[in-house]
Amino acid sequence: MGSIHKIEEEIECYDTALKHKPNFPEAYNNKGIALQKLHRMEETLANYEAGIKQNPKGIEAFYNNRGLVLQNLMRVEEALEDYNKAIEIDPNLADCRFNRSLCLLLLGKYNTAWEEHEWRFNRKVYPRRNLPGTLWLGNEDIQGKTLFIHSEQGLGDMLQFCRYAKLAKEKGAKVILAVEKPLIKLLSTLEGVDEIITTGDKIPNYDYHIPLMSLPYAFRTTIDTIPHGIYIKPDPDLVEKFKPMLLDNGKKNVGIVWSGGFRPDQPEVWAVNERRNIALSKLLPLKLDNINMYSLQKGQPAESELDNCLGWKSRMCNHTSHLNDFADTAAYIWNLDLVIAVDTSTAHLAAAMGKEVWMMNRFDTCWRWMINRTDSPWYPTLKIYNQPKLGDWESVVESIRQDLIKL
């Protein structure tokens, strides 16, 4: 609570400053940023609007900040207008160009979005790998050349975009893929990959390299040309190993994930993480007689929730101590009928294997799920349950409960 109290004190200071000096755009800007941290979005908007009216030097920063708030409120078209205004004033505003790319992706405007998304590398906060050699963005012929695809962002991104290795292979390239350690075993059999390496391995020689999230741009992906189909396959021996752990009592076997991984080194994603996760106790209405429920939840503090949630403790099977990497998780999921998950890597994994996935989605959805869709062009077997308003998990859980009863 200490930090919330601190932010509230900060807001009071800005109020005092504005009382003494009403024409003070910087105070409006800083107060807006503070209010945003407390999720007081409507007040934040009012502050940026007051600042914009004073037409300050650096008004483009106000447009960018207001755009972000509008985007969080899912007023995406209005957010796009603000980003456009800011970029008109300063075309090199990298943060704003990046924010605009996410808006375009949300709206499904892929023909301009992917190129705009390349601005992420100009942002100060974005981690980039300085690799030798030539960056490939789809322009050069890679027939007979070696292409090095390197990971970027989270595990879910790798699971979603590793499908492009096959397309690079079809262009005649030898493909080297670098993945995080938990994915190495699972993706070592991925179609289109000639060699797979992980953190700490020596990078073999290559002709061209490309960051993972640039692949849709290199292949000029539109909504109609998204490469899909089942592209991740579990190890059959592991599938057999986990099979006896699951109940065979005529009921549906359903796996569940309520929390995404915590990234201690990325404070900029903490707030989003908080909004995408759901407290396990809120899922108690899904305790139904026709369902066997299985935890797929890895990582603290979420795993402890299961130990402390009396309503679930006796009703949820938990074999997660046997799941050491994603190859294990994939094989375990293969034995289930359905996966219910928040927006996390497990949802990507199950959907990439063609399993039925019901995803519990936060109101200010990630760009990849687009706006007001209950399906996804990326994953044919994914069904999305969207929050009707910010923080409203009750409606989501009730919709899933009704569908589980029908199941």
C-alpha cells in the first residue's frame, strides 16, 4: 500500500502547483502519469486534455500519453488519431510509432502494422541484440543461404511465431533457430528447423539474421495469409508416460492456468501482468461434477494459491511437479480434452497443437487477439472470452461455466 500512498501524495503536490500556477502543462502531464498508475483512466484523460488545451511545447508527448490511455480503454480509433497527430509533429518519436503499430495490429491493419512494428528497436527501453551480419526483412533471396532466427520477448511469442521457420525453409534457406531453454526439447522437432540452439550455445555461422517478431513483416503477412495449421507436435513417448496420471471416469479432463509468468526484470509489463491474471478463488464457480480439473500452473506465487485455496485443493489434480519443460507440458496437455487459460504461453502451446483452448482475456486485450473477436485467425481451435469491462472476471467465468455445463 505504501507506493499507492506515495502516488496519491504526488498527485496532491501537482494539484497544489496547479492551484498556484494554472497554466502549467508539465504538471498536468506528470499528474496524468501518476493517475494512470492508479488506473484512474477517466481522470487521466481529463488531465492530458487540460494540458493539450494549453498547447505546450512538446505537445506530441501529450498526444502519445493520451493515446496510450485511450488504447487501454479500448477506444482504439481515437488512440490512433492521437498517435497520428504526435507523429505528424515528430516522425521520429519511436515510442509513439511503436504504440501506433500496436493499434494497427489490434485493428487488423496488417498491411501497414508490421512495418511500423519495426520501430520497437528504436525505443530506449527495448532490449536489442547487436548481431553481426545482415538483417533480413524479406527483400533478399535466401535460397541456399543460412538464416538465423533469434528469440525476442516472451515464450508465448516464440510459440506463436516459430511457425514461420517452415516458410523460410520453403524459400530454400537453412534455418537456425535460437530459443529459450524451456522450449529447446519441444521445438527441436519443429518443421523447417535445421539446427536449434539455446542461451549459452555458440551461434553457428549464418548469412542473414532476423528477430522473431520481424518474421510477419518479412513475409508481408496479412490477415488472409497467416500461416496456420497444427505445427507443434508432442513426443509420443511422453504422451504415453503421462496418460496413466489422468482420470478415466467418463468425465471431461480439463487443464487450467490462471496466472502468467512473472518477469522480475521487466517492470514495464507488471501492470499488464496484474490485469491478465485471475485469482484462483474467482474460478471456484468452475468446480462442476461433470469435469475433472487439472492444474497446468507453473511458477510462484500462483502455485501457492492452489495450496491455500481450500475450495480447489481437494478438487484439482496437480501433477505439475512432473512437468520440467514445455515438452512435458505439451505431452500432458495432449491427454486433456480442453485447456482453459489466461493469456499466457500455455494457451499458445495448446492452440499450436490444435487442442481446444478457452482463453480468459483481459479487457485491454493484447494486440494479437484483435478487438471484440471470440475467435483468432492465428489459432483455429481458440475461443476467446473477453472481459466486458476492465477487471470484470465474473462475467468471463460465468460464460465459461455455462459452456462447461453444456460440455
